Amino acid sequence: MDSPQATRQLEHDSQSLFPEWHIPLNIMFVVISIWLFYTLCMEFVSTRTTSWNQLFLNIVNKILCISAITMPAIVYMPSNLARIFQLAYITRERRFPTWLDQ
């Protein structure tokens, strides 16, 4: 790559903030939304033990804790799937499928 193209690429890279993070952020928002819906249903619809004025104290803490536990489980899941794939095909030399290799 010659100097002008390298300079343009460097300027473009410095202007973008975490360009590859859109998929993990979307997954995080989906996980938080699922736990939010579940917790609100359990707290208000079925049990009605929490009042609306304690929403941030009780509900948000539960949602953040459960989401913080769920995210590492999602991060380590592909390695477990790769191990199962290797055990199923009884070989280490065979390539992983494309969806697991990325």
C-alpha cells in the first residue's frame, strides 16, 4: 500500500469508534431485553410483590446481575460447541463449519 492510501485508511480508522462491536452490542441489548421482560412479568404480573417506586432498586439490579452472568455463558458457548463438533467427528484435522470458524 502506498503512502496516500495508507494515510487515508489510518484517518478512516481513527474516526470510527469500535467498528466491529455492533454485533456484540446488539446481542447484549437482546439479552438485557429478554431478562427485563421476564423479570417484569415475574415481579409485577404473577407475584405483585414490588411496587412501582422500587423499580430501579429491585428490578434493575436483578436484570444487570442476571445479564452479567448470561454474557460470559454466551461468550464461552462457541468453544463448547467446537469441542462437541470435534467429538462428533472424532478428528481434530477436519475444519469447523464457517459459522463456528468465525
